[in-house]
Amino acid sequence: MNKLRTIGFASCFVLPGYLSTGQAFSQETTYYQGTSWTIQMVKGAGNASTEPAYCEVKTTSFEPRSVAIQSSLSKEAGMYRTVIKLRKLGWQMPIGASAKVKMATLVKPGSGGQIIEGPPMTFKVESTDTMSSLLADYEPGWQLEMANAVFNGIFVRTKYGSTLWFKFIDGNEPEWNPTSVEKFEQKISFKAYEQCLSDLSQMAADPAGGGSTPLSSTSPLAPQAANKDGASSGLPNASTAPANLAEPIVISGVWRFDAREEDWGETCFVESRNGDIKIGFMGSPGEDFVGFVDGVFKDAAKATWQVDDRPALVSEAGQSDYFGWHEFDQLPMDLLDQISSGKELAITGAKGERTVVSLKGASEAVPRFKACFGKH
């Protein structure tokens, strides 16, 4: 499966608009506008507590049909609630009905060399011409494959065209195959989507930006006993404080550059360490770079990377079979520039694991690293 590494930046602008009901205002911030897809953040629609802001990837040239993937922040730190919406003018469907839809080419190897095909998703009709499905409601053993298939279908155009198919099992609706983004805009558009998610996380953490006030480990009120029915009062205390309030790991070492031969050839490294914990970046000449975190995460991880008070970047990681550490391959080049001029890097995992790294020595080490892996 193709993996996207992001480069460059996409400019954004704000377009005030109306919801289709005409009853409430919404504000849309566009991060990418292409011939086939657009990426925008939608916020301020109706009651913010019931209609949170979300990042939307939506078709622009598929009328009278449209496909939209909407991601909003979930209650679990660093995670997103993703909804897939299909719309077609003239469907005239009864609200509450459901339909089975097979999406993308979803297969994986099974026992005995068999190829297993993923099950269809169940879509619920929410208006006469729109139906939606929550990714979290899909078969648990297939959610990761489904997410990868959908986003690769949008952002990766193969020589055979788009791999994003919608096959309607019920009724007589023909198959849908919306065009993926232009090949030369794959990385730019995916970077724009990541930036939208990063801004969404930042907005939620900043009350001045319209987000909710972060939970506090302290309170001006006296502790309350459990309710008469035995339920907790819900107030945070020492035993129920959220994981994201955990004491951070602090690394105060000096960043150092190194270049050495690995199995695949010359490899460049820049890193800071404290005992068994190591944070840094690696890359081979002429290739993209990856970030790595060693000794912090236990399982596959999603984390935010933030230099000082700049917007946080969200990236997912897998565990390296070669080094054993967690590698993050969806980080923009701009992060290296921020580290070169910054004072502190904070990396926060979805389960609240937080590491704060001093950027002492990074202004000298990072430029040497960029020159090393950037040469052809």
C-alpha cells in the first residue's frame, strides 16, 4: 500500500456560509481546493456542544452525487470520530432506512493462504438524499484497513485511476468511482488534510479559539461523595484524572548529528537522548525523513508534535522491525525548521504519554541532518 509523506504548505482562507437549513451560520476554512476534492474545516454550525467542528474531505466534481469524509475530535485524546457521507440528489429515501455498501477493494490474507474480503458497511439514511456511516461502527478487525483504503483512494492516484469504489449491494444504484486528487497534488492535498486535523486539535485545546476548557486536576469545590445510586460525581480527582495530565518525561540532552551505514546504505540521524529514551529523525540521502521515538510508547501510536506554542502536528506511527522504535512518517519538513529555531519539543501520545525535549544544540545539528539526507 502506498504511504504518503507530506511536503510543503497549503494556504487557507475563510469563507462564511449558511447551512442548508438556513437556520444557523457555519464558518468554513478551506485548506485545499482541487478539481476533484476540497478539504475544509467546518465550525460554528448550530450548538457547538452538539455539532462540533470537523475536517471534511469532499468531492467537488461528482454531481449530482457527493462523497464526504468528516472527522471530528473524539473524547479520547488524539483520536477522531470519522463519518462517511454519501449524497445524491433525487434519491428520495425514507429516513431511518439502512443500506449495505462495499467500499474500495478491501482484502487481506487469511489462514491457509486464502484472501479474505472485507464486509460491507452499513449506511443509515439521515435525510431523503443522504446516508452516512460511522467508521467506529464498522467491523473492529477491519477498521484500520477500511480507513487506509478510503484515504488512499482519495489521495493516491494509480496508473489505473482511483481505487475508491462504492458498490451498492441493495437496490439498483450503479457503482460509484469518484476521481482521486491530481497525481502532482497528492502530497500537498494530504498535507493540507493533516494541517486541518492539527488545527482542529489546537482549537479544541484553546478556549479562546472556540474550544472547550481543558480538564483541570484541581477544583475550587470540596470533593463530593458518590451519588445515591452509586455513580461517581464525575469530578476529576487523583484517581480519575485524565491520562493527558500525566507527569511528562523531560529530556534535557544536546541534539547531535550522525551519519552511518545501515543495511540499506548511508543513513542520516539527528537525535536527543536520556538513558533508554531517544527522540529524533532519520533519513537516507535523496529520500524523505521520518521521526522516531524510542522508549516511550508501547503499542502502535498516534501523537502530536509541538514546538513551543506553535500549532501541533498530528501523526501516526508504526513500530520499526529494524530498530524497534516507533516511526512517524507523516511529518512536514517545516517541523525541522521549527526545531532548529525553537526551545522545546513536546510529543504527546493518544494515551497521555508526554515527552518534553530540550532543543539545545538543534540549531547546529538539524541543518547538518537536512544537508545529509537531502543530497542526491
